[in-house]
Amino acid sequence: MTFDAFTDADSDDGDARIILHVDMDCFYASCERLREPELRGEPLVVGMGYAAGEPHGAVATASYEARDHGIESAQPISQALESLPRAAETDAEPAGHYRPVDLDFYEEVASDVKEILHDCADVVREVSIDEAYLDVTDRTSWGLVDDADGDADSDDSGADDTRTIAEGYARHVKQRISREVGVPASVGVAPNMATAKVASDHDKPDGLTVVRPAEVAAFLGPLPVAAIHGVGPVTERELAEMGIETAGDLAAADPTVLVDRFGERGRELVARARGDDDREVTPTGRPKSLSRESAFTEATEESEAKRERVSALAADVAARARSRDAMYQTVGIKVVTPPFDVNTRASSLSGPVDDPDLVEAISLELLEEFADTPVRKLGVRVSNLSFAAGEQARLDGFDAASLAAGESADDAADIDADSDWANPAPVEHAVDTDAQLTDWVDDESDGGGTDDAPRPTTNDDGQSSLGSFD
């Protein structure tokens, strides 16, 4: 059976778009298993800022087998080792396998996936290295596979049938990724981006969930409110205080009440819970900045733990910039202190650079101000990006402290707002006024908001995202 034969099938779902959200399951672990097949089925931890045999760094992703032993994204490797010792160092059970992040290899695998996605859709929005939206409206249909007249409500015998042609097409995409690349993916199919995102998270790993236009409200309604993209633990707790526990409760809420509590983001959350999302899938442009964040399970004052986390995040961000052939002129950190006060600091350089060691040095220097401060969450960001080829500025004798500048963003706003770095105060710089970190929204964001769960910026599969398809 070919899918082209069904492209023109009519459907009572009318002109509703058909959006696929493709989310690679435990992508870094899946990549490691490609080159080490013996790791399949074994507890596997991939660490950022981690070197083989060392206890430093943080968990970038953990396989489902490792999660069964309490391993979570953003957890310090040292803590993970307490629950899951290295298999190479013990014969005891349980034991796990640890591998350092290999971004170059992951980008190669992602490139193979990317080719399939672009072959299967006319419009692809690449959100990160392991996540993308596809508009396949012109490639398939909401009609039914066994329904000759294209009636999406019933088959020829009058019985209900929900096996849409779109489902078959999505399965085709999944099977191509599995067969040609060798990594699993979960796919959500829905008439809009927000619902497709929820659908792809609904049946992990290696899942396929289809939500027809007429089924959106019924699908979303009974889900916990945390399933709505943009609702993290903080917002979930505040919504619960308002008696809102399910997506249905949120959909039925008065938007003005939510706006009073959360600002305009409240109205957006209500719309998503109702399945209202008219955003078009648009190709991703070049980002204005690159950032990564990581939250502690509990606020910590431990200086070494904070420095270790910032070093890992700095290495991550610098690697992402290099993978995109991007140079940066501003380096910044974000520090979230209890209860949820957001503080930003930044340093501007005399010219654009590509220097991972410098990103780490500046970030750690900026962190010194918070050495004795309890911290809930940390982030590192590079901005004022340059993608043009040319000579890289040389900063011999650079003194990070002399460039450190910036104001505190004493901001108690919810940190899972629709920005990687929510609601910052303007940041002043001594070197280049054009390099101010006033735009804390990554252009590569899908507009879905970040999650304030205790982990780095991740997808809902619990995996830290180290880059994008670009």
C-alpha cells in the first residue's frame, strides 16, 4: 500500500491540518547503543561534563532501565553512582554503564533522521537535536484507511473506525527512522502543534498517538494539567491551589482569572488545554542566543556542586555553538534563588569568539557572587551570535572579572514561562551596548515554554537537549 493513493481522500474533519510531533526517545542513549549494541536493555547513563571513570558532571539522559533505579536528568554523576555503580567497577547488582556526551556523533545520527523528516514533509520545524514538528497536511488525510467514501466517522458497515490514513503515514515515518537510522521515536499526530506535542508524550517510549480534530477535547480533558506543554511543577502546584488539576479543569477556567495569576501566559495555557492553537509550522531560523539550564532537586549552598553544574552547562552551550559554526560576544549566567527569584549576570567581550574554556571561565567568575547563596537553578547562555566566516577575535590576557557587569533580575515570576530565561531585567554592559542580554528567548524555541522541573532544559522524555538539527 502506498500513501500517495490516499492523499486526496475527503474527511468530515474538513480542512484541519495534520501535524506530527516527532520526539526521539532517550536520543543520546539510543545513539550510544547504535555503536555499542551490547548496551541495549542495560541501564545506561550519558553525562555532560563527564569523563570516563570520573565522578564529575551531570546526567544528560538516562535510559529507561537506569530511571528504574532513580537516575534523573540533571542529577550529579556522583549521586547517580551511589544508586547505580559502574558495571565496569563492580559485579554487584544493580550496575550501570556510563558514557560521556559525544555531540559530534549525535549530530551525525540526527542528520540522518533529519533527512527522513524532510523527505516525509514539505515543512519541518526542527526544535532541537531530538525533536521536530512536521506539517504533513498535503501528504496524507484524516480519512479512514478502510473507508472507501472517505467518511471519517464510520466505515461502510456503519461501525466506528478511528484508523486514519494519517496514522498510517505517521507509522511510516516511525518505521523509516527505525529501519534506516536504528533509533526509536515517539510520534504524536494532531490538528495543531500544542496537541501533537502532548500526544507524542502520551505513549513513550516508541509510541504513536493520533488525536483527530473531533477528539481533541476528549483526549486532553482527563489528562493531568502537567501534561499541557508549559506547565511545570511550580505552575502545577499553583493551579492545584486554584482547584485546577486536569487539562479539562484548565480548559473550563475563566481566562481572566488565569491572567490575573500568571499574566498573559495564563490565557495561553487555557487555550492549549482547550486544544486551540493556530500556530503554523514554520522552518527554524538562526537563534539569537543559545542557553542551557539545570535545576537542583533541592536548593543548595554547596559551592563545588554549583561550580560543577555551571562547568557542565558551559561545556554544553559552547559545544552547541561550535556545532552551529556560531561565535558569541556575550556570556551570561542565570541564578534562581529561593523562592523563585531570577538573577542574571553577563559579560561582554571585545569581539566574537569561539572559546569553550573562556565560556567556562566567565561563567564561573560570574557565579562567584553567589558562592554562599542557596541556589535552586543555574543556567549558562551565549548571545550576540555571529555566523559569518572571518577572523576570530583574540582575547589574550582576558580578565573575566573586569568585564563582569549586570543587574539582578529580582523576579519571582514562574520559571517555566514561555522563555528559556524568563522575565529578565535589562543587563548593562561596560563594553558593547549592542550586546545587552535583554532578549532571553531562544529563537529555536517552539513557543511551548520551558519546564521548571529539576533538570536541565529538556524535552518531556527527560532528556537534556544538547543542540539542534542545524
